[in-house]
Amino acid sequence: MIAEERAIYEGRSRQRRDEIVELHRQGLKGYEIARELNVSAGLVSIRLKEAREAGLDLTRYATDGARGQKTAP
């Protein structure tokens, strides 16, 4: 077994965090995000905490109740 390069790992980690943040913004709960991405709920919680600490906007989109269905302003 060979370990992957640090830059590759960090890139994958950032991409996963971005996916988690986007699903959170769409209104999914932590356990729903975890199920969707096949990761643990704890990882979702950690990544959202990191995003908050990094100053990312985690405001949820206004939806009509259906996932990803944005309403007009």
C-alpha cells in the first residue's frame, strides 16, 4: 500500500467539505448529508465546524420544501 500525496489528500478534503457545505445550504440535516455522501455524521459535523471557522457563509437557501428547489425572491 502506498500513501497518497498530501496535496491530493488536501484537495479531496476541500472538495468533500465544499460538497457538505452545499448540501447544508440546500437544507439537508447532518445525518442526511452523511447518508448522501456515504460518510459519518461526525465527519459532516467536523467539516461544517471547519467551514464556519474559515468564515464560509452557511446560510441555507430559501426552498419550497423540496430539496434544491429554490423559490423566487
